[in-house]
Amino acid sequence: MAAQPVAPRPEDLRGAHRLAVGGGLGLAAAGFALVFPTIALWLALDHPAVFLDLGEPLARGLAGLVLVGAILFLLSLLLYRSAYSKLRRVDPRFLLASVLCLVGSIGFLLVVVAAAAYLGSAGSLVACLHGAPSHALGCLESGAPLGTYTALVGFWLGWLGGVGIVVGLAAAGRRFGRRTLYLGAVTYALLLLVLIGPFVALVYAVPDSSVLLLAIPVLSAAAPALVLIGGYGPPLSVRRA
């Protein structure tokens, strides 16, 4: 027998609100860390006469955007974790999501440290951006090895945090009966799958990896936008765990 909807508890109201705020921060983070840098790189590499040439000033500016975006991603993940922590008091299904988001928060903190390290080595970053993706890892290691290894560890911990977001949004979509939260979970899951491709391309030559690189900014903006819509407004009723 299906569980009957009941009146939302204070934890539900706070959890839904924090999901919406987390989605808004995630949308801003995607703009700073992925959408704007992707557009700038495309213009600089394919249309240098129209835009700026890919030199050290532009590379330093892109690293700054990524740093701001990484900080916003971290804040977004902290809001998601806070939402799941509130919701797990009334629904145990959010426990795993909360733990994974904590791991992801540590990862994004490492990404922030790595992005700050590359602000001081913009010259090596320019050389790596001009090279083949499969050579980028070795190139970055020679320019800022500490930042590279920190970023790699942070990436995988952050990836686990993304799994936590997916698990939590799926549970929230069921508890609140909101399809947009389900869609947000699916979009985040697709983003996690797509993120593996460019990472592999850093080590091995992967054909058509540029298609994946273009999909990442789109998915990274669409996923938190759906969460922002789904979490906006207090739930009128919830489903029991």
C-alpha cells in the first residue's frame, strides 16, 4: 500500500529551501567555472582576431573565474549537504547522501586550493591549453605539480560528492513529489558520466572528446537550475519514508 501524503515538518521546509539555495549557487558556479571559460576559450582558440589571443593575461583571468566557480561549487555542495542533514532527521534515506556530500566538500576544497595554485603559474597553463588533451596532464605536472595532484584528488572526491547529490535529489523528489528534482538528479547523473570522458582524455587520446567538453557546461548549468526550480517554495505535503 502506498504511503499517504502528510503535512510537511519544519525539517522538510528548511531542507527544500536549502536545496533551492544550493541549486542557485550551483548555477552561478557553473557560469563562472565552466560556461564563461568555455566560451572564452572557444573565442580565443578559434576566433583570435575577434577575441583576445590566448596569452598569459587571459589564462590568469580564466584561472580566476575557475577559482570563483570552485568556491561557489563548494558552497553549493555545503548547502546540499545541509539540506540532506535536515531531511535525514525525518527520513533515513538521506543519510548516505549527506555523508557523500561531506566527502565531496573536502574534494572541492582541494580544487579551490589547486585553482589558487594555477593563478601563480599562468604561463604553464597557456602552454598546456595549446597542446593535445592527452599531453595536458604531464604539462600541468611540470608547471605546478602540487596543484595538479591536488586537483586530481579533489576531482574524484568531488565526483563522489556528486553521487551524493544524485542520491539525495532522488530521495527528495520522491518525498516532495516534485518531478523537477527527479530531473535534476538525472541531469547530475549524466554530468557525472560525461565528466569521466575528458578526465580519461587527459591520460589517453580519446576521439571526439571535444563533444564531451561542450556537454559539460550545458549539463552543469541545467542540473542546478532544475534543483532551484524544484526546491523553490515550501512543499504542501510530503510522503512518509
